[in-house]
Amino acid sequence: MGYSAAMEPFVSRAFTRLAPDGRREPATRRIALETPIAIEVNGLGYAVMMASPVDLADFAFGFCHAERLIDTAADIVDIATHAHDRGVILRVTLIPERADRVVDRVRHRVSESSCGLCGLENLEQALRPLPRVTAISSIGEPALFAALAELGANQPINRATNATHAAALLSADGAIRLVREDVGRHNAFDKLIGAMLAGGLDWAGGAALLTARCSFELVEKAVLANCPLLVTISAPTSLALDRAEAAGLRLITLARPDAALEAGAATG
């Protein structure tokens, strides 16, 4: 199919509905669009991500920040999207002072893609030192559970398709300030962080709420964005817990309507 850089995030497809008694009948369902997004930075091919083709400028800001190519939104001088028959090309131009970062990371990404994480240098790249989180969240349990209850109403793509993740910015009182959705949990978080960078928003005592398991990549994105509290609806991995503890990131996982788990031993 052909792609448009401004297309809808879902398409309608025909199915056959199957019943336990053997009945078969036609059905139509909205399906989340998953699009190859080829990211070029300063003219260099950097990565191809499978993502929802919406909020791509936010994605560019957040992805470049997570890759440590930029420090602030001002480090990006231009973002352009180009539709292609096989996907979308996302072209990002950085200020000259960040050019060396791009060349260095492209070199490492080429070696990673050729044989996986092979060798000491690539292991160091995979687990680069993280800064300490300095922001503080003041959100309480009642506000957090209220936000969990409201999140579904702020996921229009998922309501239509039941196939996308969401990343939400919560205020200190549990209000949902901003949401981004994507077929990929990492992409959704990149889009949220990118929207915050572009809009000059900070955490303001709030938190990030993700409809995902807590992987170490999501922890690292949170730490690099100085997120004071990361909340996920599914369980963490061991490396996610280790990286969060090392960086001083407060982590709440398995956040469900009736309970949640905060990382670390209980005190008091």
C-alpha cells in the first residue's frame, strides 16, 4: 500500500467472525496501522522503526533525546517527513555542534545491527552510564489510581483498534496532561517525551504512566528525561529494576485498578 505522512493511524480490514458452534459470518474491524519509519539524522541513515504514523515530529524529538543525540529541543533545527510507497522517511537536522554525536552513534549502531551486541565496546554502549534523577514526584496513591481509571478515555486510537500502547504525563494531582499513542511502547514514550521537549513542559511533581511492561529501555528513557516517577501497568524485568535503582528513579509497576507494586523494600 502507499503511505502518506499525514495518514490516519488505522485502516479498516475484512475478517470472518468464528463462533464456537461453527458459524462463520463477515466482519469489519479497524486495525492499527504499523508503518516503517526510516529515520535520517543529518543526512545519515540512523534507524528504521515500526511505528504509528502520527505525531512524527514528537517522535523525532523524543527518539533523538533517548539516543543522546540532543540535550534540548533547540538542538533540532528541522524535521521533515516524506511519504514513500513502503513507509515514511523522517529527516532530522541537528545543529552543527551535535554532528559528532550522530557520527559516533551511527558507527556503533552499524556494528550492533551486523552481529548483535558483540564485544566489550558494544556492551558498554548498550549499558552506558545514566545520570541521576533529580526531579521529585509528589503524586499520591489516590491520584495515581484515579489516573489509571481515566487513562482509557484518553486513548482514542486504542479504543478504535485495541492494539496500541499509550504514554501519559500525569500532574501531581493525578490529572492526565498529555497522552501519546503508538503500536510500540517505546515509540509512545518517545513521542510523549518529545512532545514535552517541544512544548517546554516539565514533570511538575507528576509522573509518567505507560501501558506496557517495564523494560530497561523504558527506564533509561525515563531517566534521561529526568522523570521522577515511572508507572507501568505490567511487570518489570530484572535489568529495569537494576537500572532504575542505580539512577534513583522511583518505579511503580503492575499498576492495576486495585493494587500496584513499588520497587524497593517497604520501610516504616
